[in-house]
Amino acid sequence: MSDLDPAAAPPAAATRRARARDHSPWNWLLFVPILVPLITPLFNFDTPRLLGFPGFYWLQLAFIVLGVGTTTLVYRMTKRKG
């Protein structure tokens, strides 16, 4: 049997049900780390400086922490039990 055998493909109904279960309201939080860096007035400044770095640079690191934290939260809240 080859990998392209249509008999080996999962039924369409089962695939639709699996996709329907993936819709969780927690997934909307994933837009936060996408939209927040697009608000340019947040990082359009030079001061305050942190360890000699302008605000733009350490705020970019804060956006990374925001993205990792949001993704971790959504993963933990939508993880299937068992």
C-alpha cells in the first residue's frame, strides 16, 4: 500500500469534528502579541534607558516575553486532558 491510498485517509466527518474541537475562546488571546507591537507610539521614544539601551530595544524584548507568555497560557488552557 502506498501513502496516497484513499482507503487509508481518515473520513471527512472525523476530520471536521477534530477541527471543530480546536475552536476555543482562548485562541483569541494569540492576537495580543501580534497587535501590541503594531501600536507604534508604544516604542517611539529614546528614554527611559535600561542598562544603557534605549527604550525601543528593551521594549522589543518585552514583546518577545509577551508572545511567549501568551502562547504558553493559551497552550495550557486549551491542552486536552488525558
